[in-house]
Amino acid sequence: MLNYVIKRIAIAIPTMLILIIISFLLMHSAPGGPFTSERPLPPQVLANIEAKYGLDQPLWRQMINYVWSVTTQFDFGPSFKYKDRTVNEIIGQGFPITLKYGFWSFVVAIGVGIPLGAIAAIRKNTWIDYLAVGVSIGAQVLPNFVMAPLLVITFTLWLGWLPGGGWNGGEWKYLIMPVIALSTSYMASIARITRSSMLEVLNTNYIRTAKAKGLPASIIIFRHALKPSLLPVISYLGPAFVGLITGSVVIDIYFSTGGMGYFFVNSATNRDYSVMMGITILVGFLTILFSLVVDLLYAWIDPKIRY
Amino acid sequence: MIVANKNKIAEMAENMSGMDAVDGRSLWADARRRFMHNKAAVVSLVILALIVLFSFAGPYFAVWSNEEIDWSVMGSAATKGMPSFETGHFFGTDDLGRDIYSRVIQGTQISLMVGVLGAFVAVIVGTLYGAISGYVGGRTDQIMMRIVDILMAIPFMFVLILMLVVFGRSIGMLFIGIGLLAWLDMSRIVRGQTLSIKNKEFIEAARATGVSGFKIITRHIVPNLLGVVAVYATLLVPGMILTESFISFLGLGVQEPNTSWGALISEGAGTIRYDTEWQLLFPLAFFVVSLFCFYFIGDGLRDALDPKDR
């Protein structure tokens, strides 16, 4: 186990470095510097500004400086567009918001998806099974950017129950639609995966043995069937996490929740490279960290896996 | 009597030679028959064909082209721009007086094109990469797969947007970017299949007769992978369309005057507060129905080509 942990971490570190280097090189191959504007600056002013941001140094030195400050001090440097703000401040403003509705979306996706899939498998070929299968097929073609406007049409314009956007400190009314829009397609995938793996597990010999012993259905399901049928769900959590964090960009834009995605798209249209890189690297870090946790969890739950 | 018998013999001989002409069912014919039995998949295929047909034939029925502006509607789309046959705006207009019908056709063409071309790039790169990695094996395989692992851990949408910002937003860049980042899954699947094929006798025979490694991959291994690749490619196309729509929804993908489903949904979603819901619902319907069709076709193909099922 310890060996496996060390091996996994040994892969995670170069992955992170490669991500930082790729985004750094991408940013530097962009035509036009960050200070190219319609009204050209006098050359001396430009030179001074570039010296201030360290852009007058050779590329390799800039890269080493950047990698160094990111990895040792978690410092992504100043924003190129908002002169008085650092990337860290911008992330600090947006990240807690993304974290809050992202967390609840994750909870909803798992908390609704797993029971829905499990019940569908246990009550196979009943109306609840058909409902679950129907929902999970339907939700496959309803990604967050389709769900979001449909929710606004229904709950804001038609029923008038919920505000159509904004954050207001994360009050529950402002939280509902972002969470539903973000979690639906992942909830559906989790339900589908749980259903098919549960069906497989329910057909195994040891479940038949448990039934033959006369164990009550609740014990068969909760003690014997649920744990092995959750393994594929756990390996799906990594991709689901990436999907949720990517989808948060749409949520921030459409519901004006003011999370990280808003700053990301804003800096993409402004060509504010340092903010874009900062957010990309942070998201990459979270993704790698999360997939590490998922892998370790998987290895811990499934004793058959030995690396 | 004898003459009659002769005739009969000739007839029988003819029948027998006729029977000889009946071929054994090939693997693909078998798969086709199985696919045709899957109603959902066949219906999806027909609907998708109609959508493709519509995207090419639709302009001949349009009253307004996608470049014309109906000045009489401009600024008052909510009251004058609704779908109607009298004005010739079958799907209504947007607030600038542009015809949604023509724009949906244009968006359909572009979204399908990005989906198919993106999947094509991903399939070519992924198949070759996976086949080489699996066939060569050993240390090369380990390094090549480690690279895939590393690239997979990178948040691909963010890097793609970064690329679009750096290299400029164009459709070409979009599908190269999507395709180049989407081949990773493909390469893993192909590698796994290659590993199971490469120890079969016919590969050994090819090697024994001195066929070069690259030729074995392209002539003997890749054709045997086609089933898996076909299934995965049909499931890749909706994935590509989703990615493109996602980026266009954010306003970072396809740029005016071009449009796509994602861009149209984005515009429609931005204006639903002004009572022009047709602007959202028509592109949305095309998007959702097409994705449904692709998924059902992919499922049907998987059932038809799945070797476990035989």
C-alpha cells in the first residue's frame, strides 16, 4: 500500500510540472505582449513595465522564476489587466463561491445518483427502474449549459419561485438552480453506473448464498451488495470532479455567481494571461489531488487490487 | 422420358450452382443485421440522416438567408419576430432581425462538421498511438502510456480555452484543439485491444514472412480494431459536439458571422428574459435530438459489434 502511495505521488509531481510548463509556454507563444494595446505605449514606459513584471529576462529564466514562485510560495504573480490586484486575490475571491456550490453539486450527484441507481437495480423492470433509466438517458443530453436556461425558464420566468441569478452571499435560494444545473448530468451517470454494477453484483453466487441462508433483504443489500457495486462509481468520481469544475465556468457565467469561472472567461476575453494560467494550474492541481485521493480510496476499498 | 430427365438434371445442376453463389455471412453483414434489429438505433439513424439532409437542403426553402437582416423586426423581436410562415421566418428572428431558421441550418452544419472532424482527428491519432504502443510493448509502451496518463490528468477544457485565446479563435483551431486532446481515451482502448491481438497466429505468420513492423500495424492490426474504433468514434462525435457547444456557449468558440448550436443556445439563453423563447428552443431541440441519436446509434453499434455477444 505504502509503495503504491509513493508511486502515485511520484507520477503526480511531474504531471503538475508539465501542466505549469505547458501553460507557461502557451502563454508566451501568444502573439503580442500583455501590454500591447490600441494606443501604443512609449518605448521607455513599456520597457519599465516589462522590467517590473520581469518580462525583459530570457524565457528560461522567466519560466524557472514562475515555476519556483508557484510551487514554493503558491504565488501566481500580479494580474496583467487589473494593475492593483494579484492573481491570488482574484482566486481568493472566486474560489470559495465555486467551492460552495461545487460541493453541494457533488453531494447531490452522489446522494441522489447512488440511491436512484441502486433502487432501480433492486426493483428491476418496475416503473421506478424505467423512471431512473429514462432520467439517466435524458440527462445525458442535458449538459449544464442546457439545464441552466431551462431551469431559469421554469423557476424564474414561469413559476417565479427563484431568483434568476446572483449569489447574495450563498443564500439557499441562490444556490438551488446552480446546484441542479451543475449536478444533473453527473447524477444521471452515477445512477446509470450504480444500476448496472448493482445488477451484476446481485447475480453473483455469494448474493445467492446470502439469500439461501435467509438473510433479510436489507442486510443483503447494505452489507453484501452495496460495497462492491460502488467500485465503478468511485472510479467515475475523478472524471465527475473534472466535469463539475469545468461546468462551474458555465454556472458562473450564466447565473452570475461570481466564482472562479467568471474570472477565467473574463480573463480569456481580456487576454489576462496570468489570471488564466493561475486558474488553470489551480484546477489542474485540484484535479490531480482528487484523482490521487480517488485512486487511494479505490485501493483501500478493493483488497483485490495490489500494485 | 430421357429428355425430361435430362431437363431435370440440368435444372438441378443450375439450382446447385445457384446455391454455390450464396455467400457465408461476413462479420460485417452479421453486425449490420444485428444493428437493423435495434429499433432505437435505426430510428436514430434515420432522424440523424434527416437532420443532415435538412442542413444541406434547408437553405433552398429559406426565405431569408443567414446574412440578411429583416430591418422591420430589428429591436422588437419579442412582438414581431415570432415564428410565422407569413413573414418567412419559420423559426422566428433574433433582436437584430436575423432569421433563426437560416442560422440554425448554419449552426447545424458547423456543429456537425466540428463533431465529425474532431472525432476524425482523435480517431486517427488515438488509433495509431495506441496500436504502436501496444504492438511495440515493453519500455516504449510504458513511456507512451505514462505520457497519456499525464495528459489525462490535465484539465483539458481549461487548456483548450487557453489555446484558443493564444492561437486565436477559429473553427480550424477549435477542431484541432478538441481532436488533439480527445485522442487519449481512444489510444487506451486501442492499446488494450492491440495487446490481445498481437499474439495471434496471423501476426506471427506476418512477422515470420518478414513484414515490417509499421506495415503489420497498418495492414493487420488496425483493420482488426475497426469494430471497437467504429463504436468509440460514434460515441466521440457527440462528445466533440458537446465540447464545442460548451466553448461556444462561453463565447470563446465559433465566432460571428459563423455560428453553431452552442453559440445559438447561448444567444437564446441570454435573451429568454425578453420573451423570445423560440431563439432558445429551436437550436436546443436540434442539439438535444441529434445528441440522442448519436448515443442510440453508438449503443446499437456496440451491441452489434460486441464480440462478447456472439
